[in-house]
Amino acid sequence: MNETTNPAGERYGLQQETSAPGPVGAESAAATPPGIAPIGAPAGAPPAQAQPSTWTMVRELVETVVLSLIIFLLIRQVIQNYRIENHSMEPNFYEGQFVLVNKLAYRLGSPARGDVVVFHNPRNTNEDYIKRIIGLPGDTVEIRDAVIYINGQRLVEDFTHNPIPVGEYMPPVTIGENQLFVMGDNRPNSSDSRVFGAISQDLAVGKAWLRIWPLNLFGVVEHENLPLAPPGQ
């Protein structure tokens, strides 16, 4: 988020002739030098300029507004800003922060486990949620002993988050085609797929891409790698 002045020059000056005089009575073909007023014009008078018509000014204004609107609409097809309004992603995202969402991420690519995704609430599509992708199509997700299991293997979550409360249990759920299992990073205080089930990928607005507010946290939203532990671990 000084004027300066120059010394005044002579009003009139003489120029040395560089060509021989032409025949008597012949008219001079030399043009008036640019910026020099013809003989008889008021001293200091600027060259005459055509003034733009009112219609021209209105047309240029309309063209500028229309072009700005087109650019805005094109940008909205690619990115969109969101204000976080809940606590479900703490301690990685807090209420009042703003993020930009890449709306082309899942049109040109595929969701990945660990992505932060913004999607329409399946119970109220006028409301949007922000969560982290845990399960992908074909995965079987289970929660027991405060641990998430994917296809029988423990999900390794070596990133900052509030863990699942001890004693919480969710029986194995297989994620259908074109579906995602999502959870908030604030596991004890998040309404997610443990409540409303897997979501359709058609509800995904896009991938959280850039945190733009507050400025001290400005930066790209990092993708968390969520590998599966080897069997038996």
C-alpha cells in the first residue's frame, strides 16, 4: 500500500543560413520547424490540437469498464478468495484469515492426500468448508485408538494438528468413486466426513493455494505429505 525553473532564453535568435539563396521570386519550400509558431502567431501559443468529442470519451470509458469486467470474470474462474470463519483447521488456519483458492487444481489435476480443500457443505451448498483430504476414492478409512487407518495401514501425520480424542472410534468406511474423505486439523472440534460422510468431488471449489492475510503469515499453503506406515507398524 518541485518545480524547477530554467533561465529565460532570448525571445528572438538568428540562424545561420546554410543554403544559397534561390532564384528571385521563388517561394521557400522549408517547413516551419516543429514547436515554432509561424510568423504572425501569438508568442508562446501552443500548436492547435483536435479536442476529443464527448462521444469518443464515453466510448473509451465504456470500453475500459467492459474490459475490466471481463478480466475480473476470467480471474474469478481461476482463483477465489475466502475468509475462514471457524476453528476446524486450527492450529494451521485461524478464524479471520484469508486464503486464495485455485479453482483449476482439480479440473486439471487430481486431489491428493494431504491437500487443503475448500468445498460446498453437502448439507447446505450455500455454505463452504475448508478441510484436509485424508481418504481418496477406493480407500477404506477407519479410526480406532485415536489413530487413522487407511486400508489397514496407519496414517502417518507428522505435521502440527490437534489429534483425535482418545476413545473415538469409526468403523471402516470405503470411499466411493469420485468421493473424498476430509477432516479438519482440529480433530476434536471439526464437523467433517466423520459426521456427514465422504463428499463428492463435484462439491470441491478448489485447492487452498495462498494465504494472503494476515501479512505476517503470507505465503503458499503447504501440502502435507501423509504417507502410510508399513504393515504391522
